[in-house]
Amino acid sequence: MADAKPQTLRAWLHSAVESRGDATAIVVTQGGPTVTHAGLEAAVDAVAAQLRALGVKPGDLVSLAFPNSLEFVVLFLAVTRVRATAAPLNAAYTEEEFKFYMEDAQARLLLLPEGGTPKAQAAAAALGVPVAHAGSYGGEAGVPLRPSPGVSRLPDVDIPNGPGPGRTPDPADVALFLHTSGTTSRPKGVPLTHANLSASIGNIIATYDLTPVDRSYLVMPLFHVHGLMAALLASLSAGGSVVLPASGRFSASIFWDEVVQSGATWYTAVPTMHQILLSRHRSHGPPAPPDASSAGAYPPLRFIRSCSASLAASVLSEMESVFGAPVLEAYAMTEASHQMTANPLPAKGSHKAGSVGLPTGIELAILDEQGRELGAGERGEVCIRGANVTAGYRSNPAANEAAFAFGWFHTGDEGKRDEEGYLFLTGRLKELINRGGEKISPLEVDAALLAVKGVAEAVAFSAPDAHYGEEVNAAVVLEPGVSLTQEEVQGHLKNHLAAFKLPKRVFFVDQLPRTATGKIQRRFVAQAMLAGEGTPAAAPAAPAAAAAAAATAPSPTPSASSTTLDSPSLIALSLARLGITHLFGVIGIPVTAIATAAQQQGIHFLSFRNEQAAGYAAAAYGYLTGTPGVLLTVSGPGCVHALAGVSHAQVNTWPLLLLSGSCTQGDIGQGDFQELDQVGVVRPFVKESGRAKTIGEIPGVVKRAAEATVAGRPGAAYVDLPADVLHEIITEEDARKLLEGVKPLVPLWRTALDPSVPLASNLESNLTEAIALLRGAKAPLLVVGKGAAYAHAEKEIVALVEASGIPFLPTPMGKGVLPDSHPLCVSAARSLALAQADVALVVGARLNWILHFGQPPKWAAGVKFVLVDVDESEVVLRRPVVGLVGDARAVVGRLAARWAAEGGQKLPTDNPWVEKLKAKASVNTAKMESLLSQDASPLNFHCSLRVLRDKLAALPPSVSTILCSEGANTMDMGRTVLPQSAPRSRLDAATWGTMGVGLGYAVAAAVAPLSGSGESGSGGSGERLVVALEGDSAFGFSGMEVEVTLLSGGERLVVALEGDSAFGFSGMEVETMVRYNLPIVVIVMNNGGIYGGDRRGPVELPETTRSDPVPTSFVEGARYDRMMEAFGGQGYHVTTVRELEGALERAFAERRPALVNVVIDPMAGAESGRLTHKN
């Protein structure tokens, strides 16, 4: 093949059609199309005909802004087929960036998906570039193109030095035009011909011996040469096939399942993706087997390719050990049409860790500054030449003169070769920042920073990052008298730079470091800032980064360059060594330095507007992760405000650690600033309450409190931090000794099944009694509580239900441990199930008011309870017939195993008890569906919740949905209407019935590193959708809360469904949401009051109070959507079903801070919900 390689993309693909026309070329997952090589060729030709009809001529440049999709593949190939130039663009660009790239490329046409890309469309309109929208793939008919109104055919324009006549692509035609960041702030245009691309394709095929039986799983974006050349075009050109994830993006939660299902033989990715997959392996293990008869295992990949950034040798080694395939690192650049060097397959040569391999079809040399070639072991600039290398940048003679000196292309990278010719990169002569494969020009960031009003000088630089390899940081000098925060600077930059280019940290300095000659050198600025000069204010990083870093990094220790540590740094180190990755709170005197020190240790600080909302977030975080949510507050009133979240966590038995500053110990009793006996005040609401009286006590006090939160029955703990202690210092050596005993906390669910963990001595005998009771029951019932969800007992409970056939009833937060769609779920027959059950197995739920205390009339008078609880005191209090003390996962696992081993009878599906419950459930479900099916005007709860239910159901399977629900009617009806299918996927007012929790919950649900039990696959590192459902009164207590975090690449979407009363408790946290640019959609069910608006008739209005608003009413028609808009988010005001459908579709698709204000009938809903006797 090497002697007669095709010279154009058409020739490569046509060769595959001739030899394997009927073979599969592209597979779209999750039931998407499967396309043969012949079918792809026909589709490309059909679209090429449409492009010619639009007036696209040879030499025209066509921009495309698409997610990874079959449509993009067909359109890209069709553009090159008509001898035009394809210019793929990142759909995440800002309008300003779209304008630059299209104008610089001289785009003649912009192709967009049918749904449109608003920022790209706006940029095209400003430039006068015609737009055509592409519909869905239609088989051999291709992809239909719909030009914008008024566009029927492109105007004729002469192209200087354009291609010659003819319809068949020529090797010299420019097929691809991309921009690459350079040493100037203006990105450089890189034209790549068919001959360049063809040479690169041949090199990649030869490197990896790609054949028609190979199939790549494509996760890299196709607007980069990495995904386009290696994963797509090389695979197709070899006659093989490509798997396109239906979601259009990388999702770790479904990655291995789709690799297995599709039969992929290899994949290529950036190191960041590899690390995320390793992180998921640590929490989930290998993909589940197709049946329960075998253990999970990773598929037998032929190789794994890593490129676009440096892969740590330790990560490479772990990948090969875990995934069982050779991991081959490659080195590539846009100017080289991608690949330049690569480590060979094991059968073809050595694989050297730390090396990017051998040249692949190119010439490579290490040159000195005079252009002399250096020998083995000598460091110089890596230079290349070959048929795959561009002939030069477009319209940039200065850059071409520098980059193509001495007859070589100069990469700007420093490296050396060993005796065998393997290349080792040792540094970068150029100053590009390589963020997870995204190359960022620091001068581009400089220019954007200098455009911020009040910034006098600015230098962007690279900083190490455990997740992305490198991150953008910046040092800034402000003009005299100007005060700016990091958040304000980042806010200005968001309109000019894509999110991945934003500085993660901004250091404010009086002057920038300079050399002896007065020059500013970027590397010296970086060294000075990272060594501690300047005032940093680091923004919280993506939670996935923290998870990856925590999984691979050693335990934090004090910096070796320092001789002393202050108390805030010691606190941060203690938390980091405990494995804490997130910190919630409101800072001020005397704790601000703790938050800053925590960020310097890689802990993400989420700054709230109110301690109550922050406390609720910390509480929910503890429930979701099994490790304590840590809450940081100021002294006095701040500590008192924190008691809302602390007590909520304690009552719900969720782990939470409160850290509060307090007054100086020597000033107690003299009326010091915010003086309060906080240890005494907090003690009734926590398991452990202590004070660090000296800096030396900090690690031990923090460790004991944190461990107390997760020991036995989980709960809250408190550490008091006096102001005088926070100003103490300690030697580094003493700090190291104190920190030696601080070890990472391990959630109980991770060790529950460990044989070395002791079980209660009487467990086996009690299990025997419990099994006998259940087998002898005529009407057995399983009740699943949130404690079972916290224990990650889903796999064990599923096994028990499948083995026994016992119908189950979840409590409100137990929903999802087994899916609501399970045939034995009897939620819709709850009253009948409780009233007629004769034996009830209650797992992870207390017999409190939610379960009517286990007493008549709701329960049958003679019902016998089997109670599974981790706390023996709960069993003693409730006095069940059988008490099973222990972790729910361990106990139910043992129960299910014994049931199966001892031949336990399974209730048949036609059992009279099961049939009765199913019949009742069917009747109740039909009644509810009748109510839901009716569109109401004005809107009511039923039709609004139906729309939400349907829109949530339409989301891709890769999106994990979390529902945060509160408010009387909203929570009550939402529990019935909105089904749950995954454990820990529903959060509500919980045991205490606390209102105002929803928005803090939503924050926690978005940032918490969720994981399943290791086998159940619940949660994970894929996409996440969090829904907070509230009534309107709960929204207002702190007026500022709706926050959740976007992980890298847009992997999470948070939807907060709020009643208007519930929204009021913490609604102002919408500012937090916008400040962190978090993808949350808030839905407010606005009926004008607590339960509803003013329902009084004239006769109910006493003369003396007739002018007073009714106690339950709010301002009628409140525009909550404008609160979101006030801070820069998107607001929607809806009054009809169609408006609601459209708003949800747009908000879910855009994944940015949004609020949907749903105006419903003030008479909708009932006062007090289901608790009329309590009001």
C-alpha cells in the first residue's frame, strides 16, 4: 500500500467502497443508524450535489459548527468532495471567536445543525456569511440542507490562485482549514491539502496496522485533527469502521458499555479522558457482564492510543494493568495533519515509557539554533518534514519564515532522541498552554485581560494541573485606585474567550517580575506566582478534576520549600489528607484564609450567599458521597445560621463536618466580636463537638470529628477554631508528624462487604428468624428507605426482590434503589400495602411519622416488623419482632444469599397478594394519568409535571438525573408523577420536612463525585442532570441559591424544580449559579403563595384585617425569571403547555444557568398537602 497510496480523501474512501462496499463503515450507538461504506459514499455524493446546487465551487471555504455526529461526517466529506475547503469550528466558541475564525478563513458558507447554534448564527449574520441548516441523516439521500431565508445560491466570487477546472478532487486542493494557536495572540490559519491528509492517513494506518476488521470508538471532537484524522478518516480509509456515541461526546459512565456492545477494537483519546476512565474504574470496576454468570471484565482491545498532551508514565502503566491493552503514546500537530511520531505496536518494536516514539512516515531531526542537526542525547528543537506537513500558514509570511527555516518545519518543542531514534520531549520553546489537548495561546489571553477596564498589565501562563496537565493562570496589575476580584475578571473574559481558555486563577500583584534587563518573561512570572508571590483567588475547579487528582496524587504534605505553616494551611492539609475534595460555606473574619488555603490544596470551595443554603448543600453532599460535607462559617451568627444544615444532617443521619471560627480565647467573657459559646450551642445538634485550643491540636481534632461523622449511624460534628489559634504557626517538621495519623476517610459502603468487617454476633440467628417470618407471610412487604440508598445496597436489594418475589414500597428518598418501573413496585398502592401487610421487612427506614410509626390505622393491627438498621438503639426503640443490626448492604446481602442458598420460595407473579396490589396500583395509575393528560389553562400542577416528566424521559440515557424536591404540593405531587430509576436520584425535605433545602441540595448533587456500589452502575462520572423540585415558599429564605457544577466538557446538567414558596428560602443563590457558570435549569412552580394564592371569599375577610394580605399569599405574578436574568442567566416566563415544552427543550439543550417561571393557577394544589392535621 505504501507505494500506491491514494492521494485524495475521495480516493481513500472509494478504495474502501470497491473492496468492502457492503461492510459497516459507521455505527451510531443507542439504536442510531448503521451505515455501510457504499451507503456513506452515496450519502456524500447526494450532499455534494446539494452543495453544488447552492453554488459551492472549488476553492470555496465552508465552515461547519457541529457536535460529533453522522451528519457532520457526511457534510465534511461532501465539502471536500466538491473540491471546497472544510473548516470545522468548535460549537462552544463565543460569538466573537466565531467572527474571528470565519472572517480570517474567508468563509463563504456556514453549515449548522437544524437546531442552530445561536452564537455562530449571530457571527455569520454580522459578517454576511450565508447559513444553511442540516437536517437529520436520511440514508443514501444524505443530509438535507435548508438555506436560510433569502439564500438560494452563493454569489460568484473569484478565488485568487484557486484550484483548476474539474469535478474530481485533486491532491493539491486544500481540503481542510484549521486554526492553531501560536506565539502571537492571533491564531494562525493552517491549510491542509488532500495530499497532506492522505499522507497522514497512510502513516496512521501503517503505524497501527489498521485493517478492515478494526473498529474505533470515537470520543475526540471532530473539529480537531486528533479525532478527525486518527479516529475517523484513518479507520474508514483502512476499510474499517467507526463507532459514534449518540450523545456526540465522551461520557465515562457509558464508555465501556458502548465499547463492548459495538465491538470496538481500539480508541484514541487525550490523557484527561484516560484519567477519568481510570477514576471511574476505581469507583465502579469493569463493565457489568451481559449476564450474572460471569464477572465483569474490560473488552480485549488491540491497543489504546494517547495523543495531544503528555501522558504520565504512572498513568500509562496503570492503564495497561487495568485495561489489559498496550497504551501507545503519539506526538502530533495540526501543521503535520496530526501524527508525527508514535510508539510502535508491541510486535513492531519497544514501547518506551516517557517517549513519544519513533517518526511515522516523516523525517525528524533535532536542530540547534543555527539549524545544525544534533546527535543522540543532545537537546534541541524538534523539527520535521514530510508529505503530511502543510506548505505554510495562510497569509502569514513572518510566521512562515520562522516556522520553516532551514528546510524544516519547527515545532517549537524541545526534545532529544536516544540511540534507537525514540523521541523524548523535554520542554517547550514556544509558550503555548496545553490544557488537556487544547492548545491555548497565552498572548490571546493576555490581549483579553488587557481589554478589561482597570487592568494595567497582564501575563497569562501555564500552571500544573492534576487533571488537564496544564491550566491557564494569570498575573494582573491593576490601575491605581481600581479594585477587581477574580470573579469579576473572569466575568469580563467570558464574552471574549471560550470557557477552556479562562484563567483558573488570577494573581493580583503590584508589579510583574522582570529580568535584570527589565523584560517580562512568562516563565519567570509563572515561577514567582506559583511560589507564593501575588494574591491568588482560585475559582473552584471541576469536581471531576478533584476526583482524578485525589485518586492519583500522594497524600498532601507541607511544601518542602517552607519552614513554617500557619493554621489555615494546616487545616487545609488535614482536610486534604482526609480525602475532602469540596468545601461549602460563607467566608469572612476569621476564616477567609482557610478557604484560600483549601483551594491551594486542590479542595474546591463553593462560596454561598447564606450559611443555611451552604449547610443544606453540605448535608446532601454527605448523603450522596458517604463522606462528610464540610461547612465553613464565620463565628457567632455565622455558626448559628449553620445550625439549620447541621441539625438537618443530624436528624437525617448524614455525615457533615462544621468548621467555624470563634472569638479569641483570652477575650471570652468580655464581649468580644461575635462572642458565643459555640461548642455548647452546637453540642445538642451533633455527635461530636470540640475545639482546637492550639495549632498543634488541629489535625487531631479535625480527624476525630470527621471520623465521628461516618462512624456507626452517620451524623454531624463540629470543630471550633478560635481566632487566636488561626494566627499561630508551626514548623514544617512538627506539622508532618501531626499529619501522619490523618488518613483518607473511606465510605462505609465501600467496605461493607469486606469479609474482615465483623457483623453482629446474633445476626445469623436473627436472619434465620426473619427468613422464617417472611416465608410464612401471606402478605409480605419490603419497605426501602433512604438508609438503603446511603448504604449503596441496591444490588443486594435487587437480588433479594428477584429471589423472593416480595413486593416493595420505597419511602420518598428510597425511590430509585429499585426502579419505580419494576413490576413489584407498589408505590401506587401504598395505602393498601401498608394496611394489609402481615410481615414488613423495613430496610434503612425508621418507623417515624413518614411510616406512621408502624401503628394502626395506617398499618394492620397485627403486622410483624423485621427492622434492618445500623443503629441498635433504633431497634431497641421500635421493638420489632426481629431486629437485624448492621449496615443495610451487608445485612441484605447476607439475607439474599441465604434466601437463595436455602431454596427460599419465590412468590409467583399471580400470587393473590401481589395481584391485589398490582390491581390497585393499576387503578390509581390510570386515575393519575387521566389527570395528567388534560392540558389546563391556566396551568396546574398535573399538566406541568407531565411536561417535565416527558422532557426528562427524552434525555439521553447517559444523563444521570437527580431530582431535588420540596414544597408542600410540589413535593407531594412530584413524588407521584416523576419516576425514579436510579438510587440516590431523589432528594427531598426528608425526615424533618425541612423547607428551603432544595437549592443547596442541587449544588451538592451537581458537584458530588457520585459512584455506585461498584457493581450496580448507579451514578458515575458521566453526564448528570439534577432536578430540584420545590414549592414557592421554600425558595425565599436566603433568596440566592441554585447552584451546581459543570464538569469538564459539559458533563452535568442540573434542573431545580421549585415551587415558588420553596424557591423563596434560598433563591438569591441564582447569583452563585451564574458566578460559577453552572449548568442549572431552575423551574419555579409559581401559584402565588404557600399552597397557593389568596383563596378567601368576601365573607372570610374580617373588617379589621381586610387590607392585610392572606398569610399564605405572595405577590401575584412574580417574575422570578428576571432574578436569573439580573445576574446574567437565561430567564423564561411560561403560561401554557407549549411555552413550557419549548422553554424546557431550550434550557436543557443550552446547559447554562436558566430559570423557567411556570405560572400556574393560584387555586391549584391543596393547603398543607398531606399533613392537614399538623397545620
